[in-house]
Amino acid sequence: GLFGTAMSMLLFGLSRTFWGFVLSRCLTGLLNGNTGVMKSTMGDLTDASNRAKGFSYLPLVWCVGVHLWDIIGTLSHPYERFPNVFASVFWHAFPYLFPCPVAASLILLGFLVVLAFFEEACFFAKSAYGHVPRGPLPLRKLYTFPVIISVSNYVAIAFLHTTFGALLPLFLATSIEVGGLGLLPSQIGVILALDGAVTGIFQIFMFPTLVRQFGERRVVMIGLAAFLPMFALFPLMNMIAAWPEWNSLIWILIACLIALDALMNPSYGASMFYDGCIFMYITTSAPKCSRGTVNGLAQTSASVSRAIGPALAASLFSFSASYNLLCGYLVYAVFLAFAALALVLARQLPAQVWAEEVDEGCMETTAP
């Protein structure tokens, strides 16, 4: 997965057409299945006593990577910033190439670390012949209530999170007259950076404490409930922005939005890894021997919702503004309704994560 990501990154930088960019991104998804592997591995390395602490580290690492990539991304079009160094016509032909080998080299470093130090986990069960490996259950036997309700909640939260992630920069950049705040790119960059930093710090230090104090289901529901004021703040800020004398209040509300985003993430996780409480449910919803299959099913299902969410959010934003539906705020009403439905779905989760089934029902292979 890491090696494939590095290669597709280089292909992205060497692409000169739209379909070349699309192909390189498709290769990234095709060759990289590490998300499910990492979550399965974290589940294998932890137990009920330290699982919340273990899963809290993954979003922090993701936040670091995302913001490191933001910095590396500024190296595109190097001939504009460093004309004396990158004067060759080559860099004009491939303006996005320079940051790609920089990022690829970091990914390859991770590949070498995994190759050298990562140990495969293989679970065995005792038998009369010694150690007999246990195989995963067939997929059809995993369609149980714990798996279905856990994955369904993951899909719902993934959908809401990606729609919020798509709406936030769009709202910040759009002019006040059209329904946004009309902020400068530098201001938007600072807001997004602060959002990621606060979320990562809150996740690692507060997530285990919240789980101990409130339990997994309450943390999920608190996170989902945070979406309600998060979406409601968008139209409120736009209305206030029309009055210049209230500009200071806008920044207070933006700070509240960042705080709510941090509060939401323990239910779900940060950005692409989504490793909050919901993954603790997914990890324990099936026998240990089928953990990889269940994580793969969850990741595939959530990928569909993450593909639909941003496109739907941007389309509804444009549609609402173009036809002035609900004064241009229809998009937020729609996602407020989705958040309310997601809260109802989260009520179906048990108060605590499912009791783990380590080997029960696993397929036993033939001993050598």
C-alpha cells in the first residue's frame, strides 16, 4: 500500500491531462488498503483496558500528515516562487511535480520502516496436532446485527463529516452576498490549520477520558449532536457578516465551530482515519479472526459515502444559493435533518462496545 501510494504520487506529478490526474488518483485507491489494515492491527494490539488510548493515536498521526502535506503542497509551481532555481521549461510543463517526489520520499521511508520492523500477526488455536490456524468467517456469516449497526453508524458519521469538510472551506471563501464569509485564502488556511491542530490535540488527550466517563455510545451521540450546532452556525455567521460592526463576533463563532469539530471527532476520528468510538464498535462486532474482513467492509462502505458527501454538499450549496431556497440556507437544513437521523441510528448501539469473540465460529484449517 505504501509503495503503491508513492508510485501513484509520482504519476500524479507527471500527469498533464485531467484523465491522467484521475488515473493516478484511482491507482492510489486501488493499491492502498492500509486504512483497514492499521485499524485491524490496532485492535489486535490492544484490549478493553487500553483500546481507547490506542485508537486515539491514529487521528493525531493523521492530523500531522495532513498538515505536513499542506506545507509540501505549497511547493507546486516552484518557478513562481523560486524563478532563479526552477527556470527550466520542464517545471512549466509539470507544475505539480516538485511536491510529489518530496511526499513520495516520506512515504517510501514509511515503507522501509514497516518492511524492517512490522511483525505479522497470526492467530492460532491449540489442537491435538499443535497449532492450527483459524481462518476468517465467510462474508455472508458476518451480516449480523452488531456488524450491520456498527458499519451503518460509521457510514452515517463518515457522510456527515465529509459534507462538513466540503462545506467549511466553500463557505469561508464564498462572498457574503452569496451566502459565505468572503475570507482571504490566508485566513482560510489559518482556520483550517487551527481546526486540525485543535482536533488532534483534543483527540489524544481527551478521547480516553471521555470514553471512561461517559461510555462509548454516549461519546458517539455527543459527537453526532455536535453536528447540529455546527451546521446551524453557517447561516448564523452569514447573517451576522452582513453587519460590519459585528465582525469580531464572527471570529468568536468560528472558534466555537472549531471547538465543536474537536468535540465531534472522538465519536469518529480525524479526517480519513476516523478512528474514534465507532471503530471500537466495529473492531469488537465480529470474531477476532474476521476483524480484517469487517474493517474492509466498513472502509468500503464509508468510501462510498465519502464520495457522495462532498459532491452532494457542494451541489446543494450552489443550488440553494442560485435559487435562494430558504434564503439560500436549504443546504444546512438538509444536513441538519441527516444529523438528526444519524442520532436516531446511534441509539441502536449498545451502551458499551460488543463483548469480543476471539475464536468463536472461526473456520479451522487443516493441520499440516
